[in-house]
Amino acid sequence: MTTRALRRTLAGDVDAFPADVVELMSYFRPARPGQLVRAVPGAGADVPIWILGSSLSGAQVAAALGLPYAFASHFAPRHLMPAIDLYRRTFRPSEMLERPHVMLGVNAVAADSDAEAQFLLTSLQQAFVNLRSGRPAPLPPPAEAFAAGLTREQAALLDDVLACAAIGAADTVVRSLQNLVSRTGADELILTSQIFDHAARVRSFEIVAGLRDRLVGGARAD
């Protein structure tokens, strides 16, 4: 039983995912007398369980189990609105959560000017193009005039995957985040900044952190 609980394989039954989540949740509850498998540490730890999704299936699982839902709009924004709508419409309250709670993943590249942020963004743009072309690689340094060399298909790809990104100086970024929160009613935003230079990445997070109080809709940015 313990060996089965520790299984690590991608060859499992995808349809069993909801049952796997329920099983995982059980290991964080206080151990019961006669329970064959116990999590040590873990039992009774009250660890929050989230469902991360990039399509409708994760939204269905989160809603059915009454769990908070995080949507991967930082790389798969196409299904964002249908997914969170399905989650909210079909949500069933649980002992963990009384009402739907939505977190959105967002690419944020902030700098002291819009032009600098657009330049820093080219690292992430290159990474997306490389990944979707079957050539994944470490995050590359930014490249001048990168957009000028894109094919029509590559430009369309980047428009799609970066549809929810917030790129620019502080005022530009806060407008993008406000629009996203207003459009989706998100409760939280979790931000990532794929910037090649470490100091520029830290600066990006510093700029966005200073915008927290300006966000509308009550969303919390982490």
C-alpha cells in the first residue's frame, strides 16, 4: 500500500486524477485508527490543496471538490475565461472553501521604461518560440529587434501566449493588471518574471510590489 501511494509515473490513468487528488488530501488529514498508509510528516498538517489548470478539466475537478483554482494564464491564456466561468458556475462548497477562489498566473516584466521592459521581454519571447519549435533551452539573453525577425506564425504564437502579460513601466503594468482583474474577477495574481539578468528581474519584482495598493477588484498579487 505504501509503495502504491508513493507511485511516480506518467503512465497512469488520466481519468483517475480526481480520485488521486482525493487520496492526496486524505494524507494531510489527522491519521485515523487502522489507517494503512500515513504521511510522516504531513498527517494533520492542514496543507492547502490547489488545482492548477490550463484547460476546462482542471476547472471541473476544482469545482467538484470545492478547492481553490489557479489558472496557468502565464502560458495558456486561450481557455482562461471559459475555465474560470465553468469553475464558478459549478463550484460546490466544501470544508476547505465556501466560495470559488481564483488565482491567475501572470507574466510581469516591469522596468523603468516601456522600451526597456519590451527589450527584457525578448528573453521570454525567444524561450517560447524555442519551446514550441521543439528546441527547449535555458533562458537566453535579450535580443535587439527580435520581433523584426519573427515569422507570421511565431508572432501569432507570442500574441497568444502573452495575451495576459503585463509588460512596461509601472503605470503600464498596473493598467494591464487592473484590466485583467476587472475582466476576470481574480482573487489573486501569482507573478513570474522570466528576465535574463538577475538584477533586472529583482527590479521588476520591486516595481510590481509597489503597485499592490493600486490594483482594483481586491486581488492580491504574490
